[in-house]
Amino acid sequence: MALARLVERIERTLYVHYEDSFVYFFEPNFEALPPELLIKLFQYLNPSDRSAAALVCRSWYDAFRYIEFQRAVRLHIHDIEFVDNGHPLNKLMTSFRYFTDVRITKVVFGNKSEFWSEFGDGIEELTFDNCVIWKHKLVSILKYMPRLRRLHVLNCPDLFKAWKLIENTTVTWNLIMPELRHLSLARNNRFQDFHFDQLVQLAPRLDSLDVSECFSSIEARQRVLMLNHILEFVRTTCDRLRHLFLAGTPIDNVFLRGLADIRALSLRSLALMVCEKIPTNEPGIIDLLRAQTGLIHLDLSKSLALNDYALIQISRSIPQLETLILNRCWMITDYGITAIKSLVRLRHIDLTNCERITDAGLVGGLFTHNRRNVRKLYLGLLTNMSDAALTKVSFEFCDLVVLDLGGCSNSINDLSIQYIFYHMTKLQELNLDCCAKISDAGITGVNLEEKAFAIWDIELSFSIADLIGLRSLKLSGCYKITDYSFERCFNFKELKEISLARLLQISDYGIERLALGCPSLEVVDFSECRTITDRCIEIITKCEPRLTTLKLQNCTQITDKAIRHIVENCRVLRVLNIRGCINISSYAEKKLSAVKSLRYLHGTTPEVI
């Protein structure tokens, strides 16, 4: 909406042209721009901005319907009765849009719906998450999707409970989906071998399989049988399988040993969790890493048994690696992390919560080569990292787009944050949660005890305002920040998400400056801010027309008046959290039913929830 108003303002501007002593006044006709040019311009916008721009005129809307832009939009249907004459299907059935990505969560499927025959032909990705669905309903839905490329069946226990083996001899399963490439059965604990077989038979060209977070709550014997069955599938499809995801699924050395022995297997993406201690004799994970030399993406999150030797093997055997995720790999030390200096193609590095890593490992592993290719860097909860190492990070990773420093309270201070603002001007996402040493001086660059650069009588300081492309900012727990920072620096036209939880020195004046300077906010978190009042809620709801998520948990000063402002001003609000708001009555909470877009309400009254 903010973008639409800006364009309207531009269109009404009169431009002056001087030629041969004549003065010509004219208005630009932006709606007459060629479609090819509009599409090129729209590529610089994120999906929510494109949606806002599509409201300007018909030609802009037609550009918004370009197929590549539609692939970035997801239709999410949550917790409804899936019937054609109910909301929202009755509106969708009359729409002339199409959707390539559809996600269904917490839906009970009943009677036949014409939705799938109407939109199925354009759907390329379909997700069922925590739905009550049966085999015959799944088949009746999938048959309308000849172009489906990715299918996710997540946490749907009822599907597999009702799907009996005896049915397979009487019910014909002759559905073939030639375009299906990716199948995900993540977070399902109860599917059995015949379920798995029939689902993979849908896709004769399947090259990606996800069974993450499966088999954690079943007997060890049944888990071993299922893992062996999956291993046999990998063995028979090794010529085409390129992506395998087992993150969060408990696997043992025998499984890893079997996977490493499949010589024809050549993966591009691999995610797994190493649970057992790596044996010294025939270690499966080491042999697997030696064999998969073509990996581009490697996720070893929560691998508590992963050690330095495995990381050294990764560095020696997988030179093409671009994504390395080692979140919560507690056994890794400086010795192992130093080895990744040879991985010069890395674009995504995640070392979150690797608590044994210190400055020596970071300097030896991350800072010894040109890291201009890295775009995402996650260093959250590295409690042994100092401010000197963080300063080195800002020098080496100048082209970062995402930087996560959440929980690094020892290394983030007013001076070290200055170097981030100076060197990392391309940042779009910045996480500074719980960095309690940061104050207004560090955010604004004013009244610093020590300047970032000082040569003779020249002193330079920097501010967060230098990050002009910022889209997500998390400052939860930075309790020293006050209204002064919002007044002086917060003018981010592209900022979509901001987290200000547990900020204790902000008032309605600071919130007003924030709302006026950041007109595109969609997600706002004020949880546990004791100074947030009804006036703050009024300002945010009036100034942020694209607000979709508002978190007010334990904001004890807001009252029923804040609920009235939300009902009057919010048109697209989907998530609202007012738990712990003790001055909001149950009567006012019931009035939130007037917000038709609201999907998730975390309230104080159980019956309302």
C-alpha cells in the first residue's frame, strides 16, 4: 500500500521541459510502460512489494502475474472446513488468479471439492502439514496435478494409520506423476515400508527425498527396518537420486556405512544428524564424506558426535561445497574449524551454538581467504568470540546479505557494531538479539567514547542508517536502546520485520518515529515491553497498513482500547499474540473476531483460542 501511494504521488507530479523558448508541462504515464520493462523493474522488488505495486493499475497487475513472480507467492490455507461454499474457497473459486505453490495446514478433508480441478493444473508445489487426510482423498487430489514437482506430506499420522496393507490388494494405485522430483515425508513417525513404496512409485523421476525428523518415537527394531528399507531405495535409485535429507532422524553407523558403500551414489545435497560416537574402525560418516565429493549443500545440524576429524575430511574431500551448516555441533573445536579455510566456494556458513569455537578457530578457518562469495553467516551464541574477532568479520565479509549474531553478548558492543555498519552496507537481515551492551551510541554513532576511525583531528563514526537495504532487524533484549535511536536513524523503506522484545526504554514518541520512517513493516514484536501503551498500538496499526504479525505478549500496560485500534485499523493482520496482557478483558478479546484476516490468535482466554 505504501508503494502504491508513492506511485500515485509520482503520477500527479508535473514535469517541465524547455525547448525552443517554449515550456511544456506533462505528466508521466507510468501505466503505459511496456510489459517487458515492468517485469524487469518488478524483479528488484520482494514478493510483498510486488503485491502492493499490483494494486496501482491493470498493467502493473498483469506484470505481477508473470510466472516467475507467481512462483514466489504461496497460497496458505489454514484450519478451515475445506468446502467450496465456505470461506475462503468461495472467494478463490471465483478468482482468475492461479497458484503454483499451495500449503494446507490443520485441515480436515471431507466432501469432494472443485478447488483441485480448478487450480490443480497450475500447481507445482503442494504441502499437507498436520492434516487429516486419507489415501483415497490424497489420490483424488493428486490426479489433477500433472505439473506437480514437489510434494510434502508433513506430520500427517492419520493418513498412515488408516492406510492398511490389505487395502493395497484391492485398491488400485495406478497414479503416475512424471514431473514429480521431490518427495518429503518429514515429521512422520508411523509410516511403514508399503506406505513408502507406494508413495515413491508415484514419481518415476524422483531425485530428491526428505525423511527428516522421522522414526524418533518408535521402537528401535522398527526404526532399523525402516532405515534399511530407505537404504535399499537409495541403492536402487542411486543413478538419479541427487538430494537426500535425514536431518533430525536418528541414524547409526551401520546405516552410514551402507550409504557410503553405494559407489554409484553422487549427491548434491545431504542433511543428516550424527548421533553415535564416531568409531575408530570403519567410521561410516567419514567414508560417506570421502565418497560424496560433489556435494554443494551439507547440513549436519545437531550432530552432537561430529568431531574435528570429520570436519577435516569435509575440507579435503568436498571442494565444491557452497553451504555448510554445523548448528549445535558441540564437539567441534578450533582445530577442526581451521580446516574449512580450503573451502573457498562457501556462500552460506552456519556455526550457531558451536560453543567450543574461539577467536583462534574463526581467524584460522574463516579469515584466511577471500570470502567475497559468502552471503549468509550465522555466528549466534558463540560466547567465546571476542570483539576483535567480530571486527575482523566485518572486514572480511563485506558482501554479506544475512548476519546472525544473536546471543553474542561478549563480542558486540558500541564500537564493534560500528565496523559492521561501515563495511556491511549490503545487509538485508541482521540479528542482534540479546546483545545487551549495545546502546544508542552504537546504533547512532553519536557520543561514542571511542570513535570507529580517528586520525589526527579527523574522527568518523557510523550508524545503522547506513544499512539502507535492511529488511529484517532483531534487537530483542538490547535494553539500553531508547527513543533517540528511532528518532535519528530509523528510516528504512524496505524494512519488513522488526523485533523489539524486552526493550524497556521506548515510548510512544519513539514508536511514532519508527512507524513514520519504516512504512513497510509487516512483522512487529513488542513482547515484554513494559512501556508499550495503547497509544503505541494506535500508531503502529494506523501507520503500517501491511501489518500481518503483531506480538504483544506480557505488555501489561495495554488495555481494551488497544484491541479497538487493532479491530479498526488492521486489514491484513494474520497473527496476534496478547498472552499475559492482564488488562485486556475477555469481552474485548471476543471483538477480535471482526478482524476477518486473523488466523492465529494467542490470547488470554482459553475458550477464545
